[in-house]
Amino acid sequence: MIRLSANLSPFYPSSLSPSASLFRSRRVLRLRVLAVAASASASPSARSLRLLEWGKVCRAVASFAGTAHGREATEKQLWGVEDVSYERSRRLLRETEAAVRLLGSSGGSLDFSGLDTVAVESAINHVSGGSVIKGQEAIAVVSLMLFVESLQVTIKAAMKKDEDTRNLLMPLTETILDAVVNKSLVKSIQDIIDDDGSVKDTASPELRRYRDQVQVLESRLCQLMDKLIRNADNEASLSEVSIVNGRCCIKVTGNKSSNFDGLLLSSGSDAGSMIEPIVAVPLNDELQGARALVARAELDALSKLTDKILLEIDNILILMQETITLDKITARAKYSIAYDGTLPDLYLPNFEHGTVNTSKIGPASMTSSAQLPKRPWKLFIPNAYHPLLLQQHQENLRRTKKDVASATSEIRRRRIYGQDIAEEDHLASDLDSMKIRVSELERNHPIPVDFMIAEETTVLVITGPNTGGKTISLKTVGLASLMAKIGLYILASEPVKIPWFDAVYADIGDEQSLTQSLSTFSGHLKQIGAIRAQSTSQSLVLLDEVGAGTNPLEGAALGMSLLESFAEAGSFLTLATTHHGELKTLKYSNDSFENACVEFDEENLKPTFRILWGIPGRSNAINIAERLGLPLDIIGSARQLLGTAGAEINALIMDMEKFKQEYHEQLQQAQHYLMQSKELHNNLEVAQKNIVDHTTAQRKRKSRVVSEYAVMARSIIHKKFQLFRESAIAQRVLEEEKAAEKAKLERVKAPEPSSTSALKKAQNTNSSMAAEANDNIIDEDGGIPEVGDLVYVPKLKNQATIVKIDASRNEVQVQAGMMKLKLKLKDVKIQKQRTSR
């Protein structure tokens, strides 16, 4: 577990407990930061930080912190880059990655700018020292506690997204999540202190009563003063009410005296006289006493509040520490996001058996989504930007866009209010110039540099013309190494692979530094000698214009010897720039060397600021002189003096440059075609998926339609069958009615029988009807119909099987094919019974 609070231990004396320790003043911390920066001349590595302008990067990163203490802690941490171990670098990068993830999921909820850490520091000092807290300090403490509470909610919400985010955020936020915010204390402070830091009237009944008394007295004094001024009849003097030391007075200007008695508090010929009317003295005295009672009541309320805060001082101190730590980490993340940085693949070189095995930073979450080319690379940074150049460009662009918006608003305001038209034309002209400036800045974006150094390369020699970008390239690599080491993203494209360096040593000419302090040849040699003595097998060495400042032949020999010594001493990586052509030949005698050059556009006679890898630079002076119109006889003489060998070498290098340029063009074209093929492949996959989805949807739709039609068909059949059955039943009923009517008519026509014969006939009729009923229920063998019997349904003129019998209603349920019917027992005739009977 990473205890982030340990990062802020320099704020507190180690011998004091948190409740008794006091924040060291911001001035002391600033002096310590300046002391670290001022020690640049103490060692080669510290001087290298100054030459690389590392302090400007530190200030740029620190500006993203929201609190004063966060900015100072960030700058101090960045200045300590020399003492950061590999494991510490890994933790810092994980912290930055976690903060980037948290910023992405929380939006703007990680804004520390609303916290007044200076006031919280003062509150801790006052409470710990036995003094009474001030209202503004109490409000700052409440803001801190509420911010931490809101931050806990934000972190918990982010951690719920997925397990990877949870594992990444847990080490960073564990202490913050464990912190307890005393809501009772927050409520107590809010009940007593207003948002502006003043004590509320509701803090105590006494305070409310005393303040009401003060308001009454002030109102009476105002009425009295107003009456005195209105009654003044001396027109040669002017009177106005003034406050002197809390007492209400009248300021009289003019030559004549006032028309009321009073005490002269001050007088002057120009400023007038301050007079306290006699009638106002008792009210002023009473008002002063009431105000003293108010101050005492406010002090009592703040004193009680201080006692409550003292009980929570340890917790407030922890919240303060963790908030500053998180602000410091978030500043690194915000800087990395603002300049579109890339999380580097930081590895620790391992030199066992003479090979360079890389121990990577570990977590899968820190591996870039982009893949490195298959060739083993020692350092791979595509499209790397110098952070200070990129910062300056973005600031200029932001400032110019702001000026355009301001000018546009001013022109719109003038048109609305109809102000000076000539001035508006002038503003419109300035606006057009600003827009052109914005277009130029957007078009002239800083040119990135590619760094692709193979694993077997130990010394890289970069040649090329002045102002071609050699020194900027060295500084870019050096700053990128320092940024990765201290936990910052590298301002480059993915993927980035960079080794961890124990130190970055640089001897760079100051002609491109803002200090404009030029170093002598002896000073360079002294610095290079110190670098040679202190560099290790894990060091990065940057040498600008090696061998310059002396005789060219001696300088070339000295430069070759120096670079060979760095290669033999085992320095992990050395980058050197030079104008000496002899240094280009080292590659062909030592496999540890590699050549590169900055490209020069001979058509436009200006550098392109691109680096061509594997190609030594060539001299362009004679060709440039020829294009600039120097006489041809001078050009020819110069080429003769240069010699045939030099011309052949330049021609060979020119052919290599053309081949390299054609290679890059074809490579870019191949990459373009590859991107197109990938896009087409993705489109085909999307189209295939759409086809499959469409086919599946059509199949489901057809199945749904068939099911709907089947339901409709069953419904129609059921209705038709119902109608048929009802029609059959109606027909049978009609026939029975006709038969009954016919029988009735026949009985009417027949002679009336005797009573005996009538009774006998009735008995016969009842017997016949009973026999008929029994015939409907009982089969030929005298049995009762059961489930499973086969019956004949005359209405359907078809056979059916009994599936259910309801004896109470004399009904049976039969099934004929797919149809199920309920019929009376008399409407079926049993044909065949189950064999079990």
C-alpha cells in the first residue's frame, strides 16, 4: 500500500505529533525550492537540469495545481528528480495514470482551486497554539471537509465502473476513502459562521441582542446627525457626517463656525474640522460599549467553536495532507492531459552477460494500446515535442484567440450602442490582423521529432546546419527522460518506450537558452570531464557541438576521442551533435555508433527540423552559396579546394538522403494504404455484421408473422366451428320442435281413450321415456360411459372419444380430432367401450 501522506512529510517537524505540529511557512518552502534550483552549479547533473531548463517545466506542471501548497509541493517534488529510484518512478507513473483515469470519469469534480490551504494552515496554527480561530479560517476548514466528502463520492463512483479502474485507483485514494468527515463539526461551523466569514446573529442569544442594540443606537445617531445638519443655517459652510475612531462626527468645511456645540477632534484649513456634537457624545459612548459587547459575544462564539475544532485537529491535519498530495498528483495528470501526453513504457536496463534485457514497468494497465515495431529498440519516441516550445505555442494561440474574442465583443458592443464608427473601423482592422495571426499559429505548429534508437546503439552522432534543430532535439530527449522518471507523461505519440536513467548529464551551449550566457571552451571541457567521471552504465549523456570552439582539426580529434571514451566506458546512451565531418566515420569502425542528421531543404534554403536516421549529414555551404548567387569562379575554386573525395562523399550522402526520402515517402504511402485497407476491412466487418443482423431480424420477423397468422387461423376456425355447432344445434332443436308439433297434432286428431286405457298409456309412456333415458346413459351391457369410450355424435356425423364426464349436469366432453366439445349425454351414442370394462 502506498502511503501518499508520506510525500508531504517535509511540511511538518518529525518530532511533533500531528495535533501539535505546525505548517512550515510557504516562504520557507519556497526558499527550499529555490535552494534546490540554486544548487545547479554544485554538480554536473544539477547543472544539466539548468541547461535543459528543467525549472521552467517544473513551474509549468506546478501551475496546474489548484492550491498554493499543492503548487509548491509539486515544484519541490519535480526538482528532486535526481534522487528518484526506479521503483519510485513506477509508483509515480501509476499515480499519474490513476489520476488521469479519475479525471476522465469525474469531469470537473477534481478542482482544488476552491480550497484555501493557506487559511487552513493558519487555522491549524491558531488552534494548535491556543489562539481563537478566525471566521475565514473556519470557513476554509469547512470547505476542505466538504470537498473531501464530495471527492469520496466521486472516487467511489469511478471505482464501480470496472475492476481494472478499482485496482488502479485503490492505492491512490485509499487514505482519502478512509478519512472520516465530521458532519457534526461542519454543521456547527455553518451554524455559527456565515459564508463571508462573519459570525451569524444566531450564534448566541447575547450576540443577537447586542447587535440589535447597536443597530438601534446607530439609527438614533444617524437621525440626530441628520437633524443637526438640516438645522444648520450657515450657507458659507458645508457639513457632512464622518466616522472617526468609531465615533459619529460632523465634518465642517468653510470659514465660519458651526451652529452647534461640540468637541473639536481635528482641524485643518483644507480638510475641514471634525466636530463631535455634545448631544451625540452619550450615544457615541453607548454605541462604543454596545460594539464592545458584540465583539466579546463574537469572541465567545469563536472560542467555543475553536474548542470543537481542537478535538478534530488530527483529522483535519490528515485531510490537509492527503488533499495536498492528491492535488500534487492531479497536477501531473492535468499537465499530461493538457499537452496530449502518452504514458511511457518505462523499463530498467539489465546488463547481465553483456546484453540489454529490459525489465518493464509491469502492470498491463500501463502498456500502450499501440504496438512497437518488431525491431528491438533501446529508445522509441515517435512525434516527440519539446514541452517548452509546445507550451509557448499553445499559450500564444490561446492568448491570440482571447484577443479575437475580446475585439469581437467590443465591436458588437459599439454597434449596439452606436459609438464612434471610426474607432470601430480601427478595431475591425485589428481584428482581421488577429485572425490572420491565429491562422498562422495554427498552421505553424511545432514540428515533432522522431527518436528511434536501436538496442545495439550506444553513441548517436547528429550532424547538420545551425538552426536545424539539433540542440532542441537533445533537449527534447533529455526532458522526456526526466519527465518519465518523475511520473509525467511524455509529449509524444503512442507507443513510447524509454529506459530509466539514474541521471541525465548535458553539456549544451547556452545560445538557445533565455539566459544568453555563453560558455567558454575550457568551461565545456571541464563540464564534459565531470560528466565523464560521474556517468554510469545507466546514464544519459547529451553533448552539444562536441569539439567546437577550437581548431577544427584538433576539435574533431578531441571529439572523436571523447565519444569513443563514452562508448568504451559503458554509458548507456550518449547523444552528440557536431559540425565535424570526421565524427561521421566512427559508425563504420565501431558498431556502437549510429549516424543521424537534420534535414535541409535546399530548394527553400531552410531546415525542415526533421531527423534522418542512419544518414550522416553533408555540407551544404557551397550549394547554398551557389543558390544565393555567389560568382561561379569562386564556387568552382571552393569545390577544387574541397577536393574530389569530399565531393564524392557529399554526392554519396545526397544519394542516401534521396533514397531515405523516397523510402519514407513510400513508407508513408504504404502506411496510408494500410490504413485504408484496415478501414475497408473494418467496413466489411461492419457490413457483414449488418447483413447477419438483418438476416436474423428477417427470420425473426417471418417467424413472428407466421405465428400471428397461425393464431388468426386458429381463431377463425374456432369461430367457424362455434357457428357450425350452433347451427347444428339450432337445426336439431327446430326438427324436434317440428316433431313435437306433429305429434301434438296427431294426438288431437286421435279419439280420447277411457280413463283406464289412458292411465295405462301414460304408464307405458313413462316407461318408454325412462327406457330412452337409460339408453342414453347405459350401454348395451348395462354399463355407464367412462372416459376413453368411443361414441358417435349425430350432430357431427362423426366419432369422438370421451375425455371428461360431468354426471351432475349429465354432460360429457368429447374430442373429435383437434376439436373438443361439451355435449349432453343424450346427444352421444356409445359405440365401443374400453377393454378394461
